[in-house]
Amino acid sequence: MGITTIPLVIGGQTLSEGSEGVGESINPATGAVLANYAKAGEREVNAAVSAARQAFDTGPWGRMRPHERGRILHRIGELMLERRDEIARLESQDSGKPMRDAYWEVDCSARFFEYYAGAADKLHGTSIPIGPGWTDWTVQEGIGVSLHIIPWNYPFQLIARGVAPALAAGCSVIIKPASETPVTAYEFVKICQEAGLPDGQVNLVNGRGSTVGDMLARHPGVDQITFTGSVPTGRRVQEAAASHAIPTNMELGGKSPQILFSDADMDSAIPIVAGGVFLHCGQVCNAGTRLLVERSSHDAVVDKLHAHIKNMQLGAGIDDPDMGPLVSKAHKEDVTGYYEVAGQDGELLLGAELPTDPSLSDGAFVRPALVVGASNETRIAREEIFGPILTVIPFDTAEEAAQIANDSPFGLVAGVHTTNLDKAMNMSQQLRVGQVWINSFGVGLDVEFPFGGYKLSGFGREKGLEAIGAYQQTKNVCIRHTR
């Protein structure tokens, strides 16, 4: 069986070649080429924006009744679940994540479309009383052409997270996947086509972010940008968007704290803590990579974590191990560089040794790492590593825990582990983050509530009904009439 080529999809047309040639998607567990992908250039960028503009301005999507759009969105979710096994396998091979996480990604993507399908006919305006002889109201309209720049860690799910509310709001969409993980983006577009989404409503443009992504972000035909990724890249996207004064939705990562009090149920908390940092090899924007532990329990918690982590099994995602590889060998070099930083900032108890299993030698594998003795002011505790490195920091009081947790350039999420309701509620009020988890660090298919951060973690909200606002314009209509 030959290597698949991932095409461009523009205005409903599939293009197997782009003007910038062909790129390769590498299976990070084996180092083998999983697929090729057509790389777009300026010609394809202009064509995609033109197709999306035409779809928004004159296409059938805007003329459909909202409940009709909702039915198509719901059908997209159904088709995702019908192809669950196939998509999960491709996602695992392309990104390296274990199969259970890839299945979750498909299930969550389907839930986004179910959720926003139900919202499509409920996007109401408001009536505003301004006095006798006047009638005033607002109308919520789709913002236009929405560009979605997708990271490599959750490619299928993060497409669905932004595209579903954008379509519900009436927008047309351009998807720019990460170069490392382009495979399932094409599966997403094929499902949209099969479900009956009109041509040009969703367009797929592959290529490097520094070239194609920048051209798309600067294009005057784009009306809004949703971006998930690093702070430096997010700044460049904002600068590009500012060149033609369009809004952006930014989710830029974090250095999330998990706060563990001595009264917590340790048997439940330790697996949650480990899952919060080592999920997808730590390549998660909200990974709980700072563990703040009440000092009286510090040593016992470290011992429990040491025992838990050292027994974690590595392997190809397709084999559903405890932890798969990093996304690429280039990223592996970035992550392993922090082992030296950890040794300088504190004590690296686990992680410095790379896997020695010959079956892992061609992949981007690293061992999960545990760091103690580092203060919150050190690099290992402040910089987003995007890898499986957990730093443990002691605290003496709840006030000190909140201060340490908030002493970060990021503010995405936080976890609090305690059996004391007063402590939990007080911490939730003090933490400067966009989402607080109490005795958990995630709730399954959590599409219903808003997600986003403070400070360098970005702005705007994904998920929940709040997400739809990023894809709408508010129009006010005022009439003076005879009493």
C-alpha cells in the first residue's frame, strides 16, 4: 500500500498538488513517513479566501433556516462516530497519542457538533426599550470568513472545537492544520462534505505556518482568526490580524498549577495529578506541570508519584501504552534540553535517562520526569515545556499556595485537591485562571463550559455558548414610528 497524499480542499475541489510542492507527515513512534501533503502557496491561499468569501456572501448556508443548518451539523457529529475507529487510528499514528486518547478526541469532536447543532436556532438578539415612539433591537450575524490555525497536539478535536460554533453562527471557514499533523484534517473535511455542507463553507489549506499561515492571517478577505498555539506564534498572528484590524481568539498555553492539600484523598489525587501532566506526553496546553504540595505531605507525595511514574510503560500510540512519543524528534530535542535545566534548578529524580528499549529507538520517546527542590522562580517552574516534566513545590498555608499558583506569566487552568469545601471555594476565588478543577483535572467530554485563560494564556473563550460570540457581529436596528 502506497503512502497517502493529503490534498488541499478549496471551494469543494480537491487539489492533490500545491504550488509549494509536497510535505511529509512522520509517525513519531517509528520515524516512518505516514503521509504526504500538498503544500499551498499564495495562489491557493487567494483561492481559498475567495471560495470562503463567496460561500459566506452568496452561498446557500446563509440562506438556510437555522434549524436546517443545525441538522447538517448534527449529521457531521454522527458521521464522526460512525468512522470513530478509522479516525482514532489515524490520529494516533499521526500525533503519537495512545488510542484511548485518540478515541476521546473523536468522541469530543462529535459532541461539539451535537452541542452547537442544538444552538444554531437559538442565537437570539434582544429588544432594547428606549421610550415611546421608538422600537430598537439587535441582530446576531455571522462575522464572515473565519480562519482556524490548528496546533499539532489535538488536531481533529481542535478543528471541531472552533469550526462547529463558527458554522453555527453562519460563518464560512478556512482550516490551516499544523504541518506535523495534517492527516485527520482531511478526514474532517470529507465528513463535512458527506454531511451536506455546501462547497466552500469549509476549506483546507496545508502548509507551513510561517508562510501559508501568515499569508492567510494577513489576507484582507479574512474577517476573524481562531488560533491555538505558543505565545510567540500567537503574537505574530495578532500582528498579522492587526494589519487589517480583525478580531482574534487566542488560546496560548500555560504552566498550570495543581494544588494538593494534606487532607486530600491521596489514593484518588495521585492518579489525577499524574494524568494531568503526562496526558499525551505532556503536550497539552493546560497540563498541570506545577504540583504545589502542602509541606507536611511533600515527601510522602513525592514517594507515591515516584512509584507511579517509574512504572509507566512507553510505546507507540497505536498499542495504547501509558504514554506515547512526543510529536517529533525536533520537539524531543527541545524537551530533553530541560533535563539539564531541571538539574540546575533542582533535583531530577526521574526522566534524565532516555528509553533504552530497541523497539523505541526510532521514535521520539522520552521518560516522564519528576523534579523536586526547585523554587517557583526557576525556569523549570515558569516556562512552558510541552513535555512530561512535573515540578513539585512545597507550601505551608493556603494563602502561600494561592500566591505561588498565581505567580506565573500564564493563567489557563488550575486544580485543587482537598476534602475541605471552604478551602476549595476560597482557592477557586483567589486563583487567576480561566478554569478551576476541584478534586479533578478534567471532566470527560467537557464541551459545555467555557475554556480559555488569563495573562499570557490568551483571551477569548472556546467551548460552551460563550464560544459562539467570537464568530458573531451584533447589529442594532432602531425605528422611529408614530405613536
